[in-house]
Amino acid sequence: MASAPPLPTEADELLLLDEDAPCAEPSGPAPWRLLVVDDEPSVLEVTQMVLGQHQCGGRPLSLTLAQSAAEARSILAQDPDYALALVDVVMETENAGLDLVDHIRHDLHLDALRIIVRTGQPGLMNKQTVLSRWGVDDFWLKTEQNATTLRQSICAALRPPNTPHPPCHA
């Protein structure tokens, strides 16, 4: 008389489940990773609302929020792989954002990281000076920026040189 095969154990069943599991397929293009740095929670909230479902060049945006330049430094020290940083100028100090930009460019050597600077203090900075001296990709007064200009500025900064404008989708 032949003996019956042993019943599978729980461990065997788990092993079978793992072997039978389908390989995960990527669900689409990798998102653009953005670091948004601003000490005003309402600005972070609105930025997240405006950009949350937005795409540039067919790629979604993934936002990481920092409420200070110090927090942004910590984030970048752990993971510098961001496509763009959106940085407020006045935070812990009058120039905290520009000091962060300087840190990004000269200490971390993140020359490929696109940077857009914004400020709510219109009299403190000259746009041309900020663009040339700090090597940023764009500069905005918060009072002049709306959802459309923010999206357009980000898509333009993320576009590789000498390529047509990618479609911006809300």
C-alpha cells in the first residue's frame, strides 16, 4: 500500500504563494521627485494641492515637504536624488533659502538639481542677481505666482535642454 504524500505545512504554503506571485510591473513612468522647502504650512499645503495630480512630460510629480532649510539639508544628506527643489528665501533667517541653494551647489555638488526660488519679501531680492549669482533656474515673487505659472515653471525647469516643451497636465 502506497503512503499518502505528506500534507503541506504552513511554511510550504507560504513558499508556494511566493513562487506563484506575479512579478510586479512598473505602473508607469517614474515620477519627478521634488523637494518643496517653505516655513509656511499654508504655502506647503497649497503647493501640494496644486502639484499633487500634475504631470510634466507624462511623468507624475512626487513631493517631499520640508518646513525649514535645516530640514531640507537633512533630507538631501540622506537622499540627494531629487530632480527639482522649490525653495523659499526667507525662513529661519532672511537668507536661509539662498544659503540652502549655496549648500546644494557648493557643498553637495548637486549641479544637476533644478532649483526654483520664491519669496514673499519682494523688496529683498533682485531676480537677475538671484538667477546669476546662485545659479537657480527660476525666481518668483509669491504674489506673482499662481497655479498655472508654478506648473509651467516646474515643467520648464524639468525639461532637458534643447527639447520641445513637454505637455503640462493638471
